[in-house]
Amino acid sequence: MKASKLKTIAIIIWAAIVGVCILLVMIILTRQDLTFSTFTKPQATQVTPSPTKTVTHTPSPAIVYLPSTTARAATDMPATATSTPGLVIPLLQYSLTLPVDFNPLTGLRPDQPDLLNRRPMAVKVSTFPRGIVRPNQYGLTHADLVYEYYIEDGLTRFIAVYYSHDASRAGPVRSGRYFDEYVMRMYRSSLVFANADERVEKHLLESELKPLLFLPRDDNCPPLCRDTTIEGYNNVYVDTAGVGPKLTDNSRQDLRATLFGALMYPMSLPMTNRISTHYSIYSYNYWEYDPMHGKYLRYSDAADATSFTQDEVYLPHIDHLNDEQLKADNVVVLLVPHIFHNEYDREDQLIDITLEGSNDAYIFRDGRMIKGKWIRDVIDQPIRLEDDHGQPVPLKPGNTYFQVIDPESTIQRDGENMDFKFFIPLRKVTPTPTPFGFKPSATPRKRP
């Protein structure tokens, strides 16, 4: 065989080997979702709210998910978190960081990267009484992350984390709860709230978080002021841009980036177009996937249901700062123990939602569902998400809404619909007398 032919064959073999190696590297990188720098911020899209929808839910005969219930042992506050051993590959993935001008909470480069050179802020936003608050609710569409959780009497409340965007008017700002401490610590944020139950407020004020608490005071207005044109006490609003300059430490925080990337084998995951969360006959919502824009649109309770999950009435949930419907790139349902936390002899519902350790999670993105777990392995860093095989679950770059429910809730799947029915912790009475002069924070009923 001539030398030239041997040389040609050698070149072909060598090229084939190099090609295979390159292909293997690409597969590994794709599998591990290590393509942070390839994402760019999508163009903003205007979503036109859908007309009023009335939905009557009937029992589903389909798949029933039975999450592992968690014992309701009493816990001391503040909670502490310990490291959880994990796989080497997931730990390596989470050690990666986004470029300095990318938001670790959304995986996107903000229009104003300089906003990241500050501390995030968490704002308590009321949603009840429905008829008073909803027409005057502002600013949720500007938040990077929003948690909705149960407070009491069948009601829920939002805690919204602002970092890469500001809202010139966010609120109505309402009272704090124990759960807010977990959010503050995870995102190293300040907390904007309008006072709290004496037990909660005392606990926060006596902790090292005190310098990061931002409450209504004469010297805090602006940016945190009352709108006297609105009657009652659901009239406190904040301009988020004005909070940081009033903090003693508003420096940029070293936050672990959430994992963002494309889904591997999305067609193997259950298609899910609607995610319903029923907290009570007063508070319920669903997220509907809009494939045209690749986002989930929020519809919320418009009237009290006649009974739990029956005769529910929904309307698009509108942010009146820009008259846009609430939308999310990711919706994550977190199963978190709800522990009755009451040292006084009153039948109230002061609940410690203990976001520590790990528990089940349902992650929704791109119209698909991934069942897995949330893991809080570091007390002052965001939670991690893994699938049932212990592999990290990447979120879609963008904003995320978290629905927080009790592990004893009922979870059902009916076709392309997921239905979460919240279990309300039972009330308990303890023998310790209520201190003289104690005045609990009133939460008005939900009537329109």
C-alpha cells in the first residue's frame, strides 16, 4: 500500500476519533446543564389577560401522589441548617457561578446590572381582604422570586424578593411571620413588613437580623409610606429602590447561583398545563401554561367557594402597577412542615413553616413536571432542587413562584392537570396564660 494512502487513512481515523471525543464532551456538558453563559434575556412580551373563568372542580380518579408526611415536633427558632452529603457531580455543578453581571436568582442579565451590587430585599405583600386589596395590589410582576404561604384563618400571603428590578410601588405591605426569617436568611435580604404578632416581632428584633428589618416609621417614609387615600391599614406601600440606601449594610451578597439550563429529555416528563393550589374556600389559585409565550399565567380566587374545591370562581391576577397578569417562568410547589407554634392559651394559628432540611417538591417549567426534592443544605444560601434520582433540576432562566404547602396535603394528577389540596394544621390550645396587655395582630376576614 502506498505511503500516501496510509497517510490518508490515518488522517481519516484520527479525524473520526477527534469527532467522537468532541461529541462525548458536548453530551456530558449538555447532560450536566453547564451552559449558563449561553442564555440571554428574552424580549418582554405583553400578555393579554384572559376573560373571567369559572371552574368547578370535581374529584379526580387519576394518579394520587402520597408525599412522605413529616412529624410535627416543636422546633426552636431561629432554625439552623446543616450540610447534607450529596453526589460529587451535583456539588460541582452548584459550585459554579454565573457571570458577575447575571442575576443568580433568575439566570438572566438585568437591564441595569448595577442593581446587583446591593442586598436583595424581601417585601410582605397582602392579598386579603380580597375586595379591598386586589384592586390596590402593586409590584409583584417586578419581583425575581415570590413565595405564597398559609398564614391563618384560611388566608395566604406573599413574600416577594426584589433584586434585579425595582417596583416604584409594592404592596400593600403587611405583617411578618416566622416563615419570613427563612427567606431573609436564604437570600441574605432585608425584610420590609408592617409590624407583626408580638411573638414574631420580638423574635426578629432580638436576632442578629434586626439591622435588616425595615418597618413603618417616620424616618422610613419615604420609601415606606401610607397612602391615606385608601381606608384601613392595608395602605402601606414601598418604593423598593429607596430601601437599600437606608440600610447600614447594603453591600452585594455572595449568593449561590440557582442552576439554570435546558431540560434533558423533556418529552419523557409529564405534560402539565394547569397547576391548582387550594388553600381554603377563600384562598385558591391556578397557573395555566401559555405555550406561545412559554410562561405560566396566574388566576386567583374571585369569590369564596361554596365548599372546599367546589364552585370556585377565578379571575386573572393583575398587578395594578402595570396592569399585567402575574406570570412565571417556573412554578415550584414546596412541601414544608407546618408546625403549630403557640405558647399562649388562645386558639389562634401562629404557624412555624420550617423550611429546613429537605422534603418533596414539584417543579414545573416549559409545560412539564419534574417530581423531586428541595434541599436547604446551607442556612444562608438558596435552596437546591433535585429530582428523585438525586440529580440537580435546572430551572428555566426567569422568575419563579413558590407555592408552599403542608406535606400532609392531598396531591392528585388528572391528565395534564395537577391539583394540590392544602391540609390546614389543626388548632391547639396550650395552658400558658396570655401575658397582660398582649394584643395580637389582627388579620381581617377575607370577605370582598
